[in-house]
Amino acid sequence: MGGSVAIDHRDAGTLARVTLANPGKHNAIDIAMWRALRAIFERLQALPADEAPRVVVVSGAGGQFASGGDIVEFVDFRFDEARLHDFHENIVAPALGAMLACDIPLIAQIDGACIGGGLEIAACCDIRIAAEGSRFGAPIAKLGFPMAPGELKLLSGVAPAPMLREMLLEARLFDAARALQCGLVHAVVPAQDLAALVAERAAQIEMLSPQAARINKRTLRQIAAGGPSGPERRAHFAYADSAEHREGVQAFVQKRAPRFDRG
Amino acid sequence: MGGSVAIDHRDAGTLARVTLANPGKHNAIDIAMWRALRAIFERLQALPADEAPRVVVVSGAGGQFASGGDIVEFVDFRFDEARLHDFHENIVAPALGAMLACDIPLIAQIDGACIGGGLEIAACCDIRIAAEGSRFGAPIAKLGFPMAPGELKLLSGVAPAPMLREMLLEARLFDAARALQCGLVHAVVPAQDLAALVAERAAQIEMLSPQAARINKRTLRQIAAGGPSGPERRAHFAYADSAEHREGVQAFVQKRAPRFDRG
Amino acid sequence: MGGSVAIDHRDAGTLARVTLANPGKHNAIDIAMWRALRAIFERLQALPADEAPRVVVVSGAGGQFASGGDIVEFVDFRFDEARLHDFHENIVAPALGAMLACDIPLIAQIDGACIGGGLEIAACCDIRIAAEGSRFGAPIAKLGFPMAPGELKLLSGVAPAPMLREMLLEARLFDAARALQCGLVHAVVPAQDLAALVAERAAQIEMLSPQAARINKRTLRQIAAGGPSGPERRAHFAYADSAEHREGVQAFVQKRAPRFDRG
């Protein structure tokens, strides 16, 4: 049994879908799923540009996004300090890190529970589109434990600091409207419109310059790390003579739509 | 005469109340009050776990939270650089620092004026619940002086940067609705419902794991300081074999409410 | 032809206006305008206190704020790495840097397009007041290129990180209501009320202490740079014995309006 993470990326297309599934557990993320997530995003990042998708939609199966860790597994390892450290730093952190290191724009399609590890996965996405009934949080203070530092730092990049205190110290869940108001999600729609809105936004990204996305995501990582440094600022402009740059500017001057086709 | 800061923490209970009072001055914070605030929070932080409250509610007497420094005192010392430095760095900063260093969740119950030093005290709390008529700001540009660097840095952790510029450069007060919209406060209710909502949220925190709160607050401090460092990340997991951790996880597995009772 | 940046600062008055104009191009910012912007703000910053304005309103001519770079110029230099680097680091960055280094409060009066370079100019202002029809963004992924690191860092100081990802990775424009919700602008009014509201807020700033504004802006820069350092914190209190400080505090004690007149 246990959960799974599946990727659907047919014919080297420009759209890929990653689906979290752990039936009967609101897609709780078990250890095998964290490992699969890491492998999938490391593989996506390693694809050559002409085979890589231009946008990845991350969603959960069965009307849920994902609801934290798989707590039944927790009893096996959480009470041993070395094994607990290993879980957070060598299993969870590399999975989230692989998502953050991915240069492709990621859209989280969020329905139902987006909680704990599920919220962390959504936080690694660039765009979060939520259904009206979705809910957000990490009520682990009920389980007697705090959030791991790397995971809390991740969340502090997508949610305002006061909201995070409320989420953790009150073990509070937020509904979609409050998540939108706090800036944690980018849009909220009725559940029946969620897939269509995500598809529309993904299609928009597919038409844009993958190079621009890749470099923008890199710069945002540099800023989050306290940079960019002087050498990073200088290296940034290496795209000057690229085909996508020429096509984009020339299309604008010629008053036509740009075509960022594969080579 | 002058103001006072009182603490009500009976029978080593799980709830404590700290009350700011300076009658006739909207609870302006005078030097004695800054010193009392520091002493109270240093004492709270030093309590052994089985005597410490699990939540502290900070409020003001007489329908106000607190309204800045006590300006009548200002004439005595503000125009001398050494004494002005001493006031901000050796009187105000240690009081705010003692609040920030306190591992217990703090709830600000805000009615009326939450201004200047009062706003800074509220900013040291984890949760800010406001009455509809409350107002927020630091209109000290009318008094010809800027905000001290440590105090401005504190506010920049709870309010968006653009809001702070408006607050300081226009000497603008914000009403509760705007404070909510900006994320500065967590909830706004009619004044007559304020105490009840704070009590309800305090009661929720009292039932959660104090250990989780303590470690989460520590991690949030580490993040605000640019960390956590590698050693801090490693030290984080020392809670693995703790009673609260075991109780929380086991209660979940057993589908019962956890009991984070004192030893 | 080409664009221009004009400053209107008559009789060493307390209000100055800076106007961006590039007719027929929605005030796109060309190289000459970036240079003019730098010169204007360096000159403003160098004025002695009794000649300097106390507030500067930045706006665009003809119902637009400004709409990005002048793309016709782009074809000349963007495809050469050294010239592209020179444009962003030695032409754009110093102009934005001169605005950020200016100690005088800056209000952006925003109508119509506030896009690309225009958005960056608005981001250097302290206060952004927008008309209902205005729109915000930097849809350069359509042009095949990313945002320069210094410019993206600038925007990350005034807009939430998730909003910036949406803006860049989807090449999305935001309307004024969304910009307000995200905290990017401070107020939104019908276009016909824009000038009046800006004038009212400028007049409020003109009455406040320029010294307080100057030091507050300096401290906010120090915080944005990861400080303030210990020496910066100590140097902060040099205003203790100043005329504006004495006047502000004494006026309050005497229950009268302060007068921060020039010497």
C-alpha cells in the first residue's frame, strides 16, 4: 500500500502533471512519496530544453491536495533524535529542495486539504490556485512538535510572518478566502472551475519564454539567499544574444506574437 | 503618579495577563513602565515549565491599549544625545527584547490607541486581536523625530514595508480594517466581543503543546536573524524523545485528544 | 524626438513635481530619460535643506505613468552582452539608485500604465497613489527576457514574493484593486480624484519634520541592507539637540501645532 507520486509528461510535451496520491489518507505524504517527489523534480530539471515541459501542474488525487506527513509512519522513527533529523534533513528537505531548484514554472492546483507537508509542497510552487473549499495550515502543535527550521523558512517566503505565527502557535487552519487575503494563494475559484483556471494559466505560461522563466526563478532564489552577488549580477546578462531574446524583442517591434518554439 | 504594568498570574495557572496602565494618558508608556515590562517578561521566561503560563494576554486598562511614550517625560532627556541613546537602547530596547525572547505565546488584546511604544509592544506579541475602533501608528514626525532603528526593525517584521513608509512619512494613523488588510492584526471584532475572542484563542493555545510553541518561537527568531545556522538546524531535533512529542503523536494515532499536562 | 523628464520646483518651494513624458509611447523610459532621472534626483539630494523640497510628486504626462523601456531602442543594444550589462547596471541602476538615495519623501501619482521601468520608478517612491484604471506589471517574458537582478530586488521590497512570481512567470498585469490588495499601492481612487488626493497627502508631508523623514528613510535603507549596524544605531541619535526635535516635542507639550519652518 502506501502513497505514490505520478508524473504525466507525454511526448516530451510542454505541460507535465505531477499527482500526489495516498488514498484514504487525504494524500498524506509518506517517506516513499517524499523520495519520489525528489526523483521526479531532479529528473525534470535534468531534461534538455527541447524535451523539458514549460510548466508543471502539481495536484492531489481525489479532491484533496495533500495533508501533512503520514502519521502512522511517524511512530516508527520520530522519537529517535538521529532518525528524526534524518527524516527532515535527508528525506523531506531534499524533496522540497529539488522542487525549489527546478527552473520550470510550477503551478499548485489546490483542492481540499493543503496541510503540513502538503502546504510545504504548495509553497515550493510558483503559483497557487485554490478551490473555495480548500484549507491551509500545519496544526502540528496538536501533535506536540514544532516545524522543522528549513520547512518554516520555506513557508516564511510565501506567507506573511504574522500569519505563520497564528498558523503554528494556534494550530489554526485558514480557509481559501483568508489564504487569498494573506497572499498565500494567487486566486480562489469554485471547485468546479479549478481545473479550467489552472489549464488556462498553464497555457499562458507555455506560450512565454522558458529562458525568461528560468533566469527569473534563478534570480528569485538568489534574492531569497540574500543576493544576488556581484558575480551573479554580471553573469545574469549572458542571455543577450539568445534566440528567445531576439525573437521576443523583434516580435514586439514587428507587432506580432512571439513564437518561442523549440529549436 | 505615573504608569504601571501589572501581571496577574494566579496559582501558577496556564494563563497570565499583563496590563498596561497610565490613567488619563491613554496608557502612554513611561520609563518606569518600560522597566516593569522588562522585569515581568524576564521573570516569565525564567519560570520552570510547570509554573509558567502557556499563554500571556497583553492589554491596556480603560479601553485603550497604549499610546506611545510619555511625552511629558521627554522634555527631561530627549535633547541630550547620550541620554536619548540610553533611553532607546538601554530602556526601551531591553523591554521589547525581553518580550521577543519570551518563549510563551503572547496575545495582544487591542482596544483604542495602539500607537508608538504601544504599537511596538503589540508588535512583540505573536497574535494581535483588535477592536473595531482601534487605531495604529507612530505619528512622531509631528514631534520632529524619527523612529529608533531597533524599533523600526521590529515593526518591519510585522507590517509590510510600504505600510511602514506611509505610517512614518505621512504620520498616518490606520484604522482596524486597514490594519487587518495589511496583515498587521489577525482579527478585528466589535469592542464588546474583544475579550471573549481573546479568551477563546488563549484557551486554544493553552491546550496545545508548550514545547512546540517554545521551539517554533525560537526558530522564528532564528529566521528573523538570518538563520537558522547549521548547528541550530541540528539542535532543533532534540525534542524527539520528549513526553509531549510522544503524547501528541500517540493521541493522534489513537484518535483521541492529546493531553499536554504538566509533569 | 524621444522622451523627457521635467522637474518643476519653483521658488525653492516645499513641493516639487517630476514628470515623465514620452508622447505616443505611454511614457516609455528611454535612455535619455533614465539619465535625466538620475541627474534630477542627484540634484535634489544635493540641495541645502532650506532650498530642498519637502515632498516630490512623480507622475507621467497624458494620463499614463510610464510603460517600461523604449523597446525601439532595445534593438540597438540588447543583443550584445556588454552593452546590455551596461544599460541595466550603468544607466538604469544609477537612476533608480538616485531615487532610492533621495532623503525627501516621494509620492508616485499613478494613472494608466505603470509597467516595467515605470513600475520600477514607482517602486522607488515611498507612497504610491493609483487611479482606478491603472495597471501594473512587467510582462517581459513575452519579450523573451528576464528582469535584471537589481531591479527584481527593488520590486521585492514593495511587493509580496508570491505576487512577483505571478507577475513575471505569467507576464500578468494587475489592476489597481489587486495592487491595493497586495499592498503594492497605498490607495486607489477614481481618476478624476487622483490629483486632489495626491495634493492632500503631499501637503500633509510638507507640514511634518523633514529631519524625521530624512532619518526614517535612511534607517529603512539600512534595514533593507540587512542592518542597521551597531555604529549606525549609535549615530542615529545625533538629532537629539536639533531645532526640529525641540520644536516638535515642545509644541506637543504646549498643545499647539508644530512649525517646522526653514531657518
